Amino acid sequence: MAKEGASNTDTMEKLVSLCKRRGFIFQSSEIYNGLNGCWDYGPLGVELKRNVKEAWYQAVVRDRDDVVPIDCSILMNRRVWQASGHEKCFTDPMVDCKGCQKRYRADKVRMHYLLAGAEVLWKHAYEGDDPADFDKISKSVRKSYDHLRNQHKAALDSGAAADADYLVSQAPAGLPRICPECGGELTEARLFNLMFKTYVGPAEDSATMTYLRPETAQGIFANFKNVCDSGRVRIPFGIAQIGKAFRNEITPRNFTFRSREFEQMEIEFFCKPGTDMEWYAHWVGERKKWYAALGMREENLRFREHAKEELAHYARGCTDVEYKFPFGWGELEGIANRTDFDLKAHGEAAGRDLSYFDDETKERFIPYVIEPSAGADRSTLAFLCDAYHEDMAPDEKGQMQPRVVLRFHPRLAPTKVAVFPLVRKDGMPEKAEAIFRALKKHMSAFYDEKGAVGRRYRRQDEAGTPYCLTVDGQTLQDDTVTLRDRDTMTQTRLPAAGIVQYIRDKVGV
């Protein structure tokens, strides 16, 4: 990623600065001091994120015979969110610090107390130089920690989130209820709804209220019967969707990683009960192949399977795809076996039969669902972090200078090739522009004639452009051009006549 010795904080700050400088990502409404948790994609950012989504769509829809696409509306009938459980349970218990005004999820603060208590107990055990005592205390603290986590999960899963304030009120004996950051006093826990409310029509009352969708999955479940009846699909099959979702995040952070408005790339794969774990393993394998095929480094990626006690009450299995960001490991995607929970819930709430009849086996059943759900914004950020690199490169005088380069896989690179005339005279701009126009018909290309060619190379390195093509004096003599490789910085002389097809083959378009 970054050069050796650079701190993770420095790397993230440099990446954020680069994203603004080169037009990848801007703070939303920045001229009015911005809006926390909202981001705008600039020219290069739009191309990069679009390439990520296109690569996902190619892999899960176009390259398969058993997945079809859908595009559901952001606004849906409120009953969708009542049936799914979001209206009742999509909340977090929160506490506020009366001193520094920071807000925390109550369970996270409670965990802080337990961990703080563990540190104190372990310290005393070590100072007592009694290994047996240390082991005993460690097991006791761990048991309490696990018990609390399971209690909290059970309360939320059952819809008893209102009881979650015990997470703060029952702090371990001898540990004050204080802010982990400044030591100030914390308020009592209260519930915070994560969905954005809105109203359909001119009247703002409960009859017209709905929500901006907090996920794309429920639109797929609500359309399961429509797709079955109109698409001539047979189980096993999947429905894929890329779309916006909105969550009223309490503390948006880490650049675009946790935002209030984001895009999901989601599949609901419907299969016969009894085959679900086989399909679950299949999709975990498919998603591993996808990240590897786009060049994400193996050491920065892990697939973490949930322990039994971590699973939602309706799930049989779940694997988180996590990336090692400069700020730590963070989830890119969840691959879950959701059983038949969602279709049953919507079928009962709507009074509709959402079962599937297999006309070959003459069986009727509620399908089980495997859900690979990835974040388009998080994946884009991960590919940015993975591509960021600092090295040394020679300048026009041959002196080695620091270089920042984004080593994107060619399929993801926002610009595939940049075309330069060496100087703005002697017919070079005209020849370069002709090549640029020919390339632009097939791929994203950029034309630049300003500044020294070395500085133009550096600008394209920071943009992640795999190839730079230069028209120079020799081009006018023998119709050859110089092609420069971003990663190796080697320059190759090639005939201009076949250069478009050559670059198309290189970047895979």
C-alpha cells in the first residue's frame, strides 16, 4: 500500500487528499461546510465506482445463466418495512456524553466497561505473579463479556430493544458510568431509529409516511412472485440489484466507509431447502474469486465466518468479507444463509402465497435464500486503498523523486489510456488527437498537452491510468508512438496503426 514506515493515519490522510485533488471524491455540499456522512463522486470517482459495479454485474449476471437483474424503487409501501421487522427493530440504543457531547452505541460503551475492568483485573493478577489466579480471572471476565453480548443480541433479535438500556445501567461493580473519550457523565440509553422518514403526497401524517429504504433486499423479496411469473426462471436462481440505500448513521466515519447514503450490490439467490448450505459455500467461493480477479491483495482480504452465537435468529450461516483498511479491518460484504425467513414474513403480512411449485418434482416449498450483499462504496474505497502506493521514480533530469501511484487493475482504472503530444507544434497535437478520438470510441481516454511530459506522467500515475501514449518527432517520421506502462515505467515503441487494438487487448475492453 504505502511505503514502509508510513503510519496508517498518514496513509489515510494522503489518500483522502489525493481523492479530492484528482477528482475522485468530494465532501457533499462542501461550499456550505458539508454534510456529515454524505459524499460526492467526481469525474474519476464516477468512472472508478462505475467500473466496480460493472465488474460485479458482469460476474454475477452476464457470466451466469441463473441470475436475473431487477431495479426496485427507493420508496415502498410502509408495510414492507413493518413486515421485514425494520420499523420495529432497526434501532440502536444510544448514550450521549454530557461533557464532550459525543454519542455512542450503548452496547459499545458497555463493552468498554468490561474491557476496562478486564485490564484492571489482569493487571492485579500479573502484579500478584500468580498464573493460576490470572487464568481464573481471565476466564471469569471472558464469560461475563460473552454473556452480556448474547443477552444484548437476544434482546434486539426479539424486538426488545427498549430493554437495552441495561447495557449502561448495569455496569460492572466499581466501574463508573463514564465516557470512554473524556471521562464525562453519560446519559441514560435511548433508542435511535436508523431509517429516514418521508411522506408520500401533500399531507404529512402517519397514513402517508414511509421510509427511504435502508437496504435493497426487501424490494427483491417483494418482487419474488413477479419475477417467477414473468421471467420463466426455475429454482435455483437469483435476483441481483444495484441501488441506493439510506441509513441515519449515528457516527459516520472513516471517509466513505460509513455513510448515510450509499450503494449496495446485492443478490438474493433462491434455492430448495436442503441445498442451501451447498449454495452458501458456492457463493462464498464465487465472491473470493471476484476480489482476487480484480487484483485485491490476498494479505488485505479475509473471509470471516460468524460463530453460532453471532448469527441472526433466522440465519444458518454468515461470512463477512473484510478488508484491512488503514484504519483497521472493515466489512465489505456479507454472505448470509437467510433460510426462508423473508419470504415467509412477507407472505404472511401481505396475505399472499410466496411458495414455489416445482413442476418437475411436483413439490411446493418456501425457498431458502443465500444473500451475498456488497457495498459499492466500501468496495470502491477498498480498491482505492489497495491501489495506493508510494515509490521512487526518475524525473526529466534522471533524478529519483517520490512518486504516488494508484495501481488499479486495468478493468477498474477510471482512465485506461492518456494521449500526449510531446510538444504543441509540428503536427503532433493533430496526430495525438486523432489517436485519442479513435481510442475514446472503445474506452475512457484522456488527452493532455499541458506541461512537461514528465509531469503529465505523474498526474496520470496519481489517477491510476495504466498506459500513457506519446506522439513525438519520431512519430512524424515512421508512424510509431511511445507507450509507457504505469507500474514498470518502461516505454515501448509501437506502430501507431495498430495501437488502438493493442491497448484494447491490454485493458480488456
